[in-house]
Amino acid sequence: MFHWLEKNPFFFAVGVFLVIAFAGLVEILPNFAEASRPVAGLRPYTVLELAGKEVYKKDNCIACHSQLIRPFKAETDRYGQYSLSGEYAYDRPFLWGSKRTGPDLHRVGNYRTTDWHENHMWEPTSVVPGSIMPAYKHQFTNTADIATAYAEAVTVKNVFHVPYGDDIKAGEKAFDAYKPKILAEAKKVADQMKNKDVKDMVAAGKVPEVVALISYLNSLGRSRYEANKVK
Amino acid sequence: MQSNAALEYDYTIAKLYTYTAILFGFVGMLIGTLIAAQLAFPDLNYLLGEYGTFSRLRPLHTNVVIYGFTVSGIFATFYYSAQRVLKVSMAESKFIMFVGKLQFFLYLIAATAMVITELMGYTQSKEYAQMEWPLDLLIVVIWVLWGVAMFALIGIRREKALYISMWYFIACFLGVAMLYLFNNMAVPTYFTSGGVGSIMHSVSMYSGTNDALVQWWWGHNAVAFVFTVPIVGMIYYFLPKESGQSVYSYKLSLLSFWGLMFVYLWAGSHHLLWSTVPDWMQTMGSIFSVVLILPSWGSAINMLLTMKGEWNQLTENPLIKFMVLASTFYMLSTLEGPIQAIKSVNAIAHFTDWIPGHVHDGVLGWVAFMIMAALFHMAPRMFKREIYSKKLIEAQFWLQTTAVVLYFTSMWIAGITQGMMWRAVDEYGNLMYSFIDTVTVLHPYYAIRALAGVLFVTGFVMFAYNMIKTMTSSRELSEEPQFKSPMA
Amino acid sequence: MDIRELQGYATFFMTIVFVLVLYWYIVYLYRSEKKGEKDYEKLGNIALDDEIDSKPINSSNPISNDKKERNK
């Protein structure tokens, strides 16, 4: 009765496929609709924050930093309230990470400031003596790719119905029209910084990577909620 | 074929992948050693400007050792052993030869592009699936070509029964295909936004918790179908062939195969314990991880028992040493994994250095040892020369074994120290340590790990030198050795 | 019945089915060997005797047998 399975490579392959696909079907598919619902009041990332998320991905911060606070007292004491599924609804991809060489960042916006991040990204040991994190000075001179971040916002709005405003729409023209809003947001961050080059770049209409990144890091935590939006 | 008498196995493709396995193995392990040293000595982060930080190099390390070294090793051993267990030569079909060559050519392009784009920072930031969508498409083509070559070879086989190694290679092909496709589903933003921004960028089809589930369904099973399944397939061919002993129990090998297939996929959610995925899935992942010990040990014990009554070969033949130690490390890491998947243990172990420690006793002790032994076994047959130096293999064996032991012991201690310090509280219930305390305390262990890396890479250089010498200047053989590989 | 419940039942029954099939397979393996229909342990020799002109352990393909004859 198992003869055909051992002799016929086609039936064998089908058999293997069924056995391995079973777990995926049961575990993953049915949960999809439920797990992608945002918690009440969660707002999508602004375009500048998305650009910052791109910097976070590009310099691969998840190699050392998690964004997942587990439900233990030691973790909630250290990082704040434990993470909820709905808080990640606008995270594509998820950035939980798998290793904490550095601390968790899921609510870092609640307890760190722009000024702290600026010092830290320039020279980590200046604010955390003994830190083994490398300095990311190149983020102060590299330009963040706000066009791609804008394209991401358009995509998630059109394809996945993320609630962005009507001013986020496809095409170069729409991007050019939207750009001043991004720059205004970047200027608010740069105003709280002291690095001369960064201020010059923002004044010249360019967004340094570090500004976008700090804007993203500041968004992690309370200011992700509509009501607490940083004005 | 005009003349059947001249019919020989054709190792063209196997040789090509052998070269890339050696090259990528060296590069990947060198980067690994560098980033290990960076954790102990942060000044090493500044060797290559923005391209040389730990964070940028870490995915490059994992991708080069997985998709460069391991996958090359899998293809090399496949194109070598599949012909032999099917008793059919690749030279018998021009079509299969063409597919094989095309596959290698595209593979080389994809691997080079992978290194360049990841250094530049194009990444999906999903672990072991960093490559952006154009590369993903290329990889799909490469994988399909492999499937075509595999099933075409099976189609013209003389040996009707499929040997157990072939079962594992087929499973590797199917499993990776399914998981890779689903995990890399993404929408390229350039096309949906009317041509704004970078063409390389894409957003995942899944968000948040769903993305995490799909990612670790993939991440865990990349370990299963790249680091376990094909490697088990390898050892089922190379250990019996090198020792001249047939598999201890063929029936056991069949049973462990089906057991492994069924159980492995369930265990993926053990990477997400205490996270926001539903509780029942976490429990399921935990339970199945423990069940997974059975089929894994089934294979490992079967391998060890194959040597029954022939243990003297362990002292005489260094390749047997490599393979026996590989099965032993396989047993160790398939026991360690389920232990870490128990929820209460995971609460301490997750996010710590114990996890890379666990991964490396698997990949260094099991995967790398097995691939190197297989390539050593293939060399005299492919190049018709004896292995250049037995002494060098012996030295390499001890050097690398020491390296693996140093690696996982230091990371065990580091991981548990870190996990305990994160949760330590004083008599009033306040946290005892600030985060940085838990980092600085790890310095000696990071230094030991870096040393282990240096030792392992040195061993790998010895391996590469031995292989190159075997290819070029070793004594020529008049006929193919039957079992034990000849070495000087 | 909502999807969650359906999922629960499906998992439970399918797991049982797979377990039964696996055990059935074990019985099949040993029984067919006892009856002399199959010799699984012989298949282990495929790895040992793997020259291109050695006789296939398990060959029911007339074409390749034919080739073998001509080969001699």
C-alpha cells in the first residue's frame, strides 16, 4: 500500500509537500485577519518616520535591538508596558529582532530625547560609558531617501488600506507637492539638534539620515497614538 | 551515447560548486570572525566606514555562510551523489548538463549581487531573507532550475529505488521553495506609487504579528531544510560510502524522514514564545520542538550505529572522525534546541547569546564539518588524485573541534549570565542592573568567542589549502577508490 | 462554527490521522519484509555499490536493463 510512495518520485514529492504544508495551513492562515487589526487610536507612520524606518533597516539595527517587550515584570520595569499585537499593525516588515545585544526599543520614544539620540548616534560612549555600539557618524551626512519612503506610504495606502490622508497619492507631482510637509517635520527635529552640518542640510531642503532615524525612534511608544501626536 | 564503455559520471557541475563552497566558506567565516571580534573590541567597527559596522556585516555573514557556503555545498554534493545513487551520468543528457551549467552561472550572479546589495544596505530586514525582490526572483529561477535538473536525472535513472539521500534532497527542494515564496511576498513600491523612489524597495505583504509568524515559519525551517535535511541526506550517502558499511537500519532512516517532515514545520513558533502571537501557537511550537528530538536522534543514532564494529576506522580515517563528530554535534544541538524551546527556559534564553551559541554548535559542528568531509571524500574521485595531506586534516580537525567547543561554552555562559542579570531584582523588587552592566560583563566571553572564530577560520584555510593542493599537485590515482579516500 | 473552532478540530483530527499513517507505515515496513515482498536493508547498498556499470539493486526498468546487457 505504500509501494507507490516509495517507487514513484511524483507521488513521493506530493506526499512530502502535503505533510510539510499542513503545519503552515493550520498555524498561519486562519489567524491573518485577526492579527493585523491595529489597536484603537494607533496612527500610521508619517513619511519622515517611514524614511527613518528605512535607515533603521538599512543600518540593520535589528541585529542588536529588539522591539518586543515580553510580559515579565523585569521587562515592563525596564522598558514599559508589554507589547500588544495591534501595535504592530502598520509595521511592514515587523522589526522585533531576535537578539538584545543592546536594549529593547519598542517604547524608546517615551524616555529618550532627540538631543540624547544625537549624542548617542555620534558617539555612543559619550552618553553610555562602556557601550560597544559603533558610532553612526555617516548618518549625519548621508541623505535619507524620502522619495522611497513616500512611495512606501502610497503603496500601503493603496494596497493595504492604511489610513493616510488624501494628499498621499501616486506620481512624482504628488510627491513634489507633499515634500514641504516632510521638510517641515524634519526641521522641527533638526531645531532640537546642535550639529551644524545637519542644520545646513535641512535648511538646503535635504533630510539627513539621522534626522529621519531620530524622528522614527521618537515615534516608538506613546506618540504612535493619535491623541498624543507630537505637535 | 555511442559508446557505453566510455560512460563515466560527469562531475563538471559538482566541481564548480566545490570551488564556490570553498570561496564563500572562507569569506563568510572571515566576516563572522570579524564581527565576533567587533563585539569584544568595538574599534574594529571602523575598518570600512559605514560598510564595516557590526550591524551591516552581520546579515552579510549569515547570508554568505548560508547561501554561499552551505548552499554551494548542498549543490556540489547533490550533483555528485545523485548521479551515483541513481546510477546515471549527467553526460547522458545534454539538457541536464545545460540546466546545471545555467544554474551555476545564475547562482554566481545572484551570490555576487547579494554581497554587493547587502553591503549597500538594500535589505528587507527579515532575518535570512534580507535580499530584495529582484534577487528573490533570480533565486526562484535558480531553485526551479535545480528542481528541473533533479527530476530530469530521476527521470532517466537506472536504479529504480530512490536512495534515502535523494528523499532528503527532494524534501529540501520542496520545503525551501514553499517557505521562501511565502515569506518573500512583497510589493515593489516603485510600481505602485507611479515611479517614485528606489526601484529596489518593497513592502512586505504581511504586517506586524503576521509578518513575524511567516518570517519565523521560514526562519526556523530554513534551518530545517537548508541546515538539517540536505545535510542528513549527505551523511546518509558519504558515511556509508567512506566507511564501506551500509546504513545500520534503512527502515529507521525512512521512519525518521517522515517524522522529521511532519514535526519540523510546527516548531517554528518557538522563536516567538512570550510574544504577541496566539498562545496556543506558542504552546504548539514548544511541544513539537520537544517531539522533534525523536526523529532527529533517530537519524543521528542510525549514523553512529552504522559504525558498529568498525570503530577502529575512527582512529585510522580522519574523514570518519569528521562525520562521527558531526552526528554527535547534531545530537547535541537537537537536544539543546528543544530545551531552549521550553517556555520557562526560553524566558531566560531568548534574546541572549545562548541563541547564537546554539546555532553555531549546529552550523560549525554539524553543517560545516559534514560539508568539508563530503568535499574531501569527493576530491579524489572528482580530480583523480589522492588527498594532499592526512596530517593537515588531522590538525584541522583538532583545531576546529577546539574552536566549536570554545564557541558554545563561552556563549552558554554569556547567555545565561545575561538572561539572569536582566531579571535580577534586589530585596525591594527593583532591577539590580542597568542594561549596560549586562553588556560590559560579557567582554571576556566575547573575546573567547572571537578567538574561537580565529581558530575555526584557520582550520578552514587549512582545508582550502589541502583541497587546492589535491586538485593541482597531489599524486594521481590510476583508478577510483572504492571506499576509504586515499590520502598522503 | 467559526474559523478558530474549525482550525482546532482540523488540527486535532489531522494530527491523529498523520500519526496513524506513520504507525501503519511502520507495520507495513516490517510486515512486507517478513512476507518476503521487500528487502529494505538491501537498499542501503545503493550507496556502497554505486559504479555506473554496477547492477541496479532495484531495477524494473526494461530499458536500462537492456542497456546493461549491451554494456557487457
